[in-house]
Amino acid sequence: MMIRLGLVGIGKIARDQHLPAIRADDRYELVATASRHAQIDGVPGHADIAAMIAGNHALDAVSICTPPVGRHAIAAAAIDAGLHVMLEKPPAATTTEITALADRARERGVTLFATWHSREAAGVAGARDWLRDKHIRAAHIRWKEDIRRWHPGQEWILEAGGFGVFDPGINALSIMTAILPAPLLLDAARIDIPEGRSSPIAATMAMRSDDAAVTADLDFLQTGPQSWDIEVETDAGTLRLSMGGSVLELPDAEPVTREDREYPRLYARFAELVAAGKSDVDIRPLQLVADAFLVAERRTVAPFQF
């Protein structure tokens, strides 16, 4: 089945990840785009989702890569037009928005796929399988990167609804909620918000999974080597995931590294969901971020400029 796809939002993540994955998968034909500021050579472009839907492209589905604020209206318009929808992470600005979209998609009989690309990293499935029968004693997240390197000029990310450091940090939470055998619950958090901004530049989280303490240290001002690491201490030794989940190290074994195929795997999964008439909407990582904002101790720190 060929899926005639529209791509909404032509920013860095769309160019770096979505477009190569779409072009490499012969189940998709990119027939239109919607963006206020950019177009793709050789593909009809429109200013917004309404114009794209009205453009007579015989669309089957859309993939939405816009910032989370405003995404609900875009996705709702696509669903109401009978289109299947794939959402970049985080799937919406709030938990109520994504829940409403899931209900809307179910009522309209279309697929909704809330993606978590880091769950498709090469080491994640192996980590989940290895932990399945282990007793978890503790777990630690260290997710530290340079905002200027990975989000150059993206002012929206520090605005209200932009998630700040939780934009990358939610990737770690998506992995943790996928690999831990028991639910992950938040106890406390601290967020550091630059003066004049609305979203955090750094955060810590104290969580639990059964009787295991789980901590997260998130930082958007990491210079030098970048850290996207998870450690899980168990009764059988310590499991380590590094490089965002692409490298898996089990006790007494050499690290295993495989090719990064996160986005090709996401598009393959979307095609499977569409063919089966199913949806996949897991909001647990977003719920943890929402809980962190709800209970966090807030600190105002020095102003930040890109």
C-alpha cells in the first residue's frame, strides 16, 4: 500500500531525520508540505495545513513536525479530513490535548501515532528484554547537551510550552518507561529557568519504580562531550545505555553498537499501524514532564541568549 504523505513543519528535525526516512521507504510518496517559512524542492508547498488539505493531493496521511504549541489544531484538522496522523515528540503541548486527539482519531476511524524516536534506538529493545526478569535496585539518567549546538536559534524551545530541557529529556523518559518492568512515578523535581524565559534550561527529577530510586539530571548547557546516558542497577549487575540508547552494555559483556535507524523504524511502524487500522498513543513520558512542572521547585538563573 502506497501512503501519499503530507509533511507539516519543515525545520531542522524534518530535514535531518524525517525527509531521509520518507525517501528511503518505498511505502511512502511525499506529495505535499505545509510550512510558513520553508519548502522542499520539487514538492508542492503550502502555508498551512488547511491549504495543503485543500490542495487536491489525494493525501492519505500527514506527519507533523511543528513545535508542540499549536500542534493540536493542526492534527485535529488532519483527523477531521480523514487523514492518518504521525506526531513528532512530544506529541502535544499538554496531556489533555493528546488525549483529545486520541479520542478524535478513534471516533473518525483513522490512525494516530504518537512517536518516541529514542525508543527505536538500537539498544533499547535489548535493554527491555534483559531487564524483564531482573530486580531493579536503582536507575540514573544523565541527559546533558548543548542547546546552541542542537537547537540553534530555536527561541520557541524556551518559551511557554516549548518544554525547554525536557524537549531532549523526554527522550530519556520515553526509554525508561519502555524498559523498566514497573511503572515510573515522580516524587520531586527542580527546574532552573533563565531570567526572562518560561521553560527550564536544567532540571533534576526524583522518581521511583517499585522500590527502586530513579533519578534524572538534565542540562541544556553542556559543553564538550555530550551525555545521553542511562544506568540501571540490578541484582544481576548494571546495565548501561549510552549515546541516546544506541549503545548497550550488559554486565561482563562488550558494548554493542548498531546502526542508527530510529526514524526509518518509526515510519515503518506508522505504515504497519495504518495497514492494520490501529493507533499507538503512549503518553507516559509526557505525563512525567507534566508532573515535574506541577511539583517542581523553581529557581531563576542567569539570562540565556542563543
